[in-house]
Amino acid sequence: MEEKEVSIFIDGENICLLPQSSDHIDLYVKWLNDPKVRKYSRNFIPVRVENVKKWFEPRERGIPNFIGFEIWHKKEKKPIGQCGLGLINWVNGWANVGLTIGEPDYWNKNIATEATELILEYAFNELNLHKLHGGVIVDNIGSWNIAEKTGFILEGIQKHESFVDGEFRDLKKYRILKEDWLERKKE
């Protein structure tokens, strides 16, 4: 079988970020619906193939408020997750960061850390955004460790913000400013 060439947008050491592909809709749906993966992603409504197909429909011209990527594992030559910037406010220069490693076999292998670093570089250097933020359910220790390891600062905790496994859970709110990221890169 001939190996399919991938369209690398951002190249990293172990992964690269590719444009999301309509060829992988079934895989995205699998990740979005997987109970283990979706637990902390707050995907509480089943996602159908038809829902994800809409991601690829032509949109009105203009500046997008969401930029999504597929996380491609270079050695294994396969997609293993998704990440991106959402709710982008181009006037005020901020966006929300989101990331999911859809294949649990790749959890705890620094893949999400590398993907976060690539997104920070892209957001601050190429898009010239000023601030990125995100929220992590307090039980999701791996994700908030990644946020802190990559320079995000805890801004506060929102009480009972998310309903997970039959209980309301607190949400840690993080942010990183471009100036803090630049300072951290000097170290």
C-alpha cells in the first residue's frame, strides 16, 4: 500500500500539526464519543458523522473564529488527536486553547505538551495574539500539569462549573500572555 503524503502545517519533533482532514471524519467521531476521551472534554451529547461533516462545509468569507488542527504522530504516521484555537477575538487579541489526544495509548507521553508548545508558538508568533486561555476540570491532573509546564498561569477556580460522572466539578481557569511566553522562551 502506498503511503499517503501529509500536508504539514506546523512541524514539531515527534508530532506535526496538519489541517483537519475530511478523510478522518470517522476517526474524529470515534474520539469525540469515546467515554474515556470525552470525559474531561465536556462532550456530553453524542456526535454523529453528519455533525463533523459540517466542519468541512464552505463558510462565509471573513476571518475565522476557530482554527483547528489534527495532531499527527510522525513515527507512527497516523493522526492521534486534535488541537486548536477557538472563540478567537481578533480585535482584542485572545483565544481559547483546546486539545484532545484521541488515542489513549498516547497519553502521558509528552505529546500534549509538545502540541501545546506548537500552538503557543503559532498563536503568538504567526497570528500575533496577545493572550490565550483555557479551562481544565480539577480532576484532570494531566491537563493542568501540561498547562502549568507550558507557562499558563492559574487565574482562578470556578466552582461547580462542569458536570462529570454525576457530580459538579470545579474548573481551573488558566491564561498566558505573549509577554510572559516570550520571557519564558529566554530562559
